[in-house]
Amino acid sequence: MTLTERVKRKALDLGFQAVGVSRVTYDRQEAARLAEWLARGYHGEMGWMARTAKKRQHPALLLPGVRAIVSVGMNYDTEDQPDDRPGHGRIARYARGEDYHQVLGERLKVLASFLQAEAPDSRSRPYVDTGAVMEKAWAQRAGLGWIGKHSNLVSARHGSWLLLGEVLTTADLDPDEPGADLCGTCTLCIRACPTVFGCDDCLDVCPYNHQATPTAEPAFRATPLTLNPDLDALARQSAAEFQSAFRHSAVRRTTHEGLQRSVAVARKNAP
Ligand code: B12
């Protein structure tokens, strides 16, 4: 097996469902898209997006000498069914199980170490979400799928229920063909929602998600608190109780204040 094949097999053994490789080349069009997105102020209060733009456009600023990016995807679609009785809130799927930064991050570290051991002259760095990496664009280039109209990566096989991560490496790996756009004329996601964070409305309507198979990953299973959160109980939660209740969940990243704001809106909208 070639080095690329061994790395891909290792990724699948680690529990990723999708893996592909892209060569790091500078894409002027993509860099311009990011610059325009920022110039229009689409990043809102996410000032860090503007501060890290150069790194997002040039991965070599993250890892000097970088040649390839191994993009991976992990299916987080569980069969957990939230109940919609009044008084219950709805937390987006990506935040219902254990914090995906941990779940993917630990395995990406193993994948980076594997590469290092297999190609001792190379250097590798794992990333998931918080790094200055254009994860969707690299995943598309690595053939994991395409960027849908809701702006997330869609895979013909797994739908868009894939969390993304990657290993940047100086090793010379064989690239995959980029993913072709299979959205066609469908606009269900755009009609469902104009890109709001914290729900799954634009993903729930995607035809590719209806045929996706749920994950076997136990870490992503919802807890009673994240599946059927009681809005009154959440509204009474102190900052310390919030920290403790969500210590293993990505909900923690929204902060106590942020969750309280969402809970207040949800209670106001409740029938
Ligand atoms: C900032 C951010 C957000 C912001 C902004 C969303 C956005 N549209 O970018 C907010 C807070 C709103 C958000 C929400 C969500 N997010 Co978010 N987010 C990110 C983050 C940290 C950066 C994304 C980014 O760089 N945006 C800036 C814009 C300009 O980049 P872009 O949309 O990728 O577009 C660039 C390229 O893709 C390309 N491009 C754009 N359109 C097209 C079209 C074509 C045809 C081509 C070829 C290229 C192309 O050009 C652009 C400029 O370079 C990434 C993690 C990461 N490091 O990448 C996660 C990430 C995108 N988020 C993720 C998730 C799961 C979500 C939510 C579903 C969570 C939820 N349930 O609420 C929602 C989805 C909302 C939505 N419809 O986008 C996942 C998406 C996984 C996937 N399958 O795509 C990521 C990859 C995190 C991860 N590690 O898995 N997110």
C-alpha cells in the first residue's frame, strides 16, 4: 500500500467515515470569496475571522512547507428523536453528544502521529473547527463532497451530517478528485432558513440527508438534557450549573449568557 492508502485506512480505522486528500495550492478565486465575505461584514461579531484571514488563505502560514491536507468527516447523525412538547427547547444535532472538538481532535492527533511515524521526515498538524483552516473548501477539494447552497459540505453518501477535521502535512500524498456539485436546481435549504446558527433547519430538509445512514459513534448520542431541554429549568440555571451540566458538550462554547439569550427567545416564541 502507498503512504496515502495507509493514511486513509488509518483514518477509517479511527472511526472517520470519510477521508480524502488535497494538494495545497493557492486558489485566487477562493481567497477573493473570503475577502469579499469579510468586506461585507458577514462574519458579524466573529472578529477572529477577519484577524485570521491571511492564514485561512495560506495554510503555509500554519505549517511551513505544507504540501497536502488530509480531510476527514465524522457522521454525527443519531436516531435520537427530540420531543416537541411545549416547554422543551431544541438543541442542534452537532451539540447533542460529547463535544466534537474532543471526539475528532483526539483521533486527529493519532492520525497526525501515524503520518509522522510513517514519513519520519515530514511534519503534520491536526485541526478541527477552531483552527484558521477553510475546512469546507479543503474537504470539497479532497473529494468528500461539495459545498451546498446552505454553505455546508454535503456528501452524496452521508448527507451533510459530517463534522470536518484535517491534518496538514509536509508529506507528499496523492490527491483525490474534487467533489462535484450535485445540488442541481434544489433550493429547499435556502427556503428553509437564511443561515442561522444553532438549529438544523437548512440541513433537515436536504434530500441527501434523508437517505443518510445514522452514525454508530456512541460519543454523539444525545443526553436527556441536550435532547429534550426543559426551558424553565434552563432559564433558572446559574453560570456554575451551566458549566457543570454542559462540561462535555459543545453547548458550553455558546456561553451561559448566550444560552440564556436563546432560552429567553424560545420561551417567548413558545405557544
Ligand atoms: C464561522 C463558522 C460558522 C458561522 C458562519 C457560517 C458559514 N457559513 O461560514 C456560523 C456561526 C453561522 C456557523 C453555523 C453553522 N456551522 Co459552522 N463553522 C464556522 C467555521 C469556524 C468557519 C467557516 C468559514 O470559514 N466561513 C467563512 C466562509 C466565507 O467560508 P465558507 O462558507 O467555507 O466559504 C468559502 C469556501 O467554502 C468557498 N465557497 C463558498 N461557497 C462556495 C461554492 C462553491 C461552488 C465553491 C467551489 C466554493 C465555495 O469560498 C468561500 C471563501 O473562501 C467552520 C470551521 C472551519 N474552520 O472551517 C465551522 C463549520 C463550517 N460549521 C459547521 C457546522 C456543523 C455548523 C452548523 C450546521 C451548526 C448548527 N447546527 O448550527 C451551522 C450551519 C449554518 C450554515 N448554514 O452555514 C461545520 C460544517 C460541516 C459541514 N458538513 O460542512 C464546520 C466545518 C465545523 C466542523 N469542523 O465540522 N458556523
